[in-house]
Amino acid sequence: TIAPPPTLPAVVAFAGADGKINVWDLDKGDCFFSHVNILNHGPVEPVSNRGSLSGFLDIQFSPDGLLLVATDESGRVTILDALSS
């Protein structure tokens, strides 16, 4: 899944079935932020999945561009602060 922020046309976030989010500056050709979605916190069913990767299904920036929100195949929502990322 690909998501551009509303105010930065040269930036794009990619989230994939591999459980990774990468945010790229297309003008520079640099990945400046990465996140790996490992199931370490909260309830995990089955318990044997704890510590494994969970693939992302969708990703979007908030309308103001301050948050990056992603959903995964385990039914979880990940919210990242786009300013500190």
C-alpha cells in the first residue's frame, strides 16, 4: 500500500505484507524512516505468533499529515507520529 502525505508531494510511505513501513523522500531517493511490525505487545492469538511479523493491509496519513496510521492482518492499528519519525 502506498500513501502520500497531504502536504509533501515528494514524500511517500509504503506498507507491505512483509510487515514493514518505509517512508521515502523521492527527490533525494532516500528512505528516512522504517518500522517493522513485530507482534510483541498485547494479546496475540495464537500465542505461538508472539514475536512474528504481521503484514500491513493499509496505510494513510492523517488529513493534517501529522500521523501515519496503518492496519495489519492481525487486526491491529499502528499509529506513528510523522513529525518525530
